[in-house]
Amino acid sequence: MELTTLSAISPVDGRYRRQVQHLDEYFSEYALMKYRVIVEIEYFIFLADKKFFSLNAKTKNFLRQVAENFSIEDAQVIKETEKITNHDVKAVEYFIKSKLDEGGVENLKEWVHFGLTSQDVNNTSIPLSWKHAIEIEYLPAVLNLNNELKVLADSWKNISMLARTHGQPASPTRLGKEVMVFVERIQNQVEQVINVPFSAKFGGATGNFNAHHVAFEKKNWVVLGNDFVENRLGLQRQQFTTQIEHYDNLAAHFDAIKRINNILIDFCRDIWTYVSMDYFKQKVKKGEVGSSAMPHKVNPIDFENAEGNLGIANALFEHLAGKLPISRLQRDLTDSTVLRNIGVPFAHTIIAIKSIEKGLAKLVLNEQKLAADLDNNWAVVAEAIQTVLRRENYPKPYEALKDLTRGNATINKQVMHKFIDGLKVTAEVKKELKKITPHNYTGVSAAF
């Protein structure tokens, strides 16, 4: 069967392809080849700039155009070569050497991949593509979502609502503040993502520049390696490695994104619950069906879809973060096949963010229901009354309010005011207590 969005095994390349197809610029086989070409060419030019050989500006520009304009057809050429070499990085090396032939500098071909092992290329290419994906795709997506939440929080900052602890009515809060809880949590964890370096390995077959050093003993290859990785590629070179980068920082990225995903799962479940409580209605789109059997239904499917995708993403991030930092001695090949899958949880995360945004756009605040729940739960001001009475040194106020309210379903404004009238306190204190309602007993929070 021909591969299409209908025949794809993975929903990332099938059902959700339209939402995340642009991620193939970072995570596809084509993308891996392109980033390898970028690294190999930049290293070749770097050696020329460091006077290992001469290369004119025209040839440098030609080679950089090869990397910038790398095409599917170029990738196919490399793939055909790989069928012969049975080695993917060597096929890239031969591709670049063929381009040197085209550029008229075939005498310099052996400087391509000079002193390198395949992991010098892989452990710079993959961190570089990951860096671009995080900076260009992930951070804008999660920050835009957080900005949307901040806007909603601001618009709902004065909406009183019944809070629930252990699922039971509790001291009232404000809807805007409840959303700000998630805004702050996400922002804090985004800062964790930003603070994790994008690490690379570049040091020869076992991390010691053995081949480089034996060929040019007087060159400071540690300084040169740092210069290339940090100033040409914008990555952080690990100083002590085996054949491979140890992936600890990459694992830290996975864990940080996983924490944000957990926050988003928490948010989705809260919004789902508010919808089930009728605090939110949902906009209806003509032609859509909520249930194949129940015509009335408008389900919160976007938040459910997001929760599912976030769960899949986290399961994969968990494996990636747990597996990649572990390798036998200098290296085993398990990192290679695992690294090829980092785009999958990334894509599921992006799909989830888009689903949340779609769901938020459908929400319609049901202020009547919010107000009704407050009116029906006057017992929640018991905390306020007993606290004021403590201030007045009233004997056993907590116990008095407990006896009145605990398990009593008939508590309303009249019952509460009758209780207040019977208290042995001043008229001024009684007046103060009667001003407290479930609608205004919402406390204070930081400005937002």
C-alpha cells in the first residue's frame, strides 16, 4: 500500500500530519541528512579558516549554498550511496566530496570529515536540530499558549467561584486566579527548559582527538573543538566524553518538557471538570456531532485529545530520558535508533498544545451557574466567621461553626444570619460578619 496520511501507521504522519508536517524540517531522515551536511560543511570551512588549507570566498559560498538548499533529491542521492556503504554518515561524506568536485576543488576532498568519527557529526547535528526545534517551534508554541491563558485569567479576574478541595465545597476563589496558577507553573518550568544547555560531543573516535593530534601534534585541538562547536554551531561542547555525547542535558530537556506536559494534563482535567459542572458551555459548530447516539451532546473533546497526546509524549520522553544517558563503555548502538524517535513525542506535544488552544476558543463562561453554586453553599463562609470570632477571642468558635455546618445541607443566608444574631458579640462585629458572602469571601492574590 502506498504511504499516505490514510495508510501511515503513526498518527503523527497520518491523522495529525497536517498539524505537524512542518516538523519534518527537524526530525525526518531528510532533516538528519541536512543537518549532517551543515555540520560537515561548516567544519570543512572552519579548517580552511584556521589555515589548514586555502579556500576562496566563492567556494565557501558555494558549499554553504549546498547546505542551505539541501533538497529531497540530494537526500535521495545520499540514500542511494548508503545502500553501498551501509553507513549513513559515510554516505554524507561522499555526497560532500562530490560537491567539491562540482566546485572545482577536488584536491581538497580528504579534508572532508577530517579526523572525525560518525558521532562527532551525529552528536552535533542532532543537538543543533533539537535546538532549532525548541527555539523555533516549541518555545513559541508553549509561550503563546501561556499568553492566551494569561489573557483569559485577566478577563476572569473578578469572577467569583466555588473552590473545591477533595471534591467538596471549599473557601471561594476567583476564576482568573485559578488560571493564573497554571500560568505561573508553566512559566517557571519554561525557564527550566531555557536554562538547559544544548550539548554536543566533538572529539574523535573516543573523545580524545587522537587522530587530530597525531596528524597535527602542535595544534590545540581542545581549543579548536570548543571554537568550532560553540562559535560556529552555537552549541556547548562537552569537555570529557566517550565516543558519544552523554545526553544528560538532552535528558534534562525531555524531563523539563515532560513536567510542562504534566501541568497541561492537570489543566485539561480541571477545565474538563468545569465543563462537566456546567461552569463552561461550549460553542457549537454547525454540522458537528458530539455523539453517534445522543444528539444533545457537546463533548470537551479537545481537552481529552490533548490529555491523550500529552500522555503518549510523556511515555516516550520518559524512555528517552532514562535510556539515552546509559551506554556500554565507549558506546553501543542503542542510542542511534532511540535518537531517531525524539521527534515523535515532540510532535505529540505540539498536537496537544494546538488542541488546548482549540478547546479554549470554544469555551463560553456560564456565570449563572457559577453564581448559583455559590448561593447554594453558604457553609463555606464558616471559615471566615470562625476566624473573625477567634480575633474577638470568642470561646470555641471553630466548634460552634462545626456543629452548625458539618453535614448540614440546609445552610443558607438566613440560617447563617440567624446564627450570627445569636452570637454574644457587639453589633459592630455582627454587622461585619453579615457582610461576608460566598461571592465576596475570595481573599487576595498577587496582582496580574
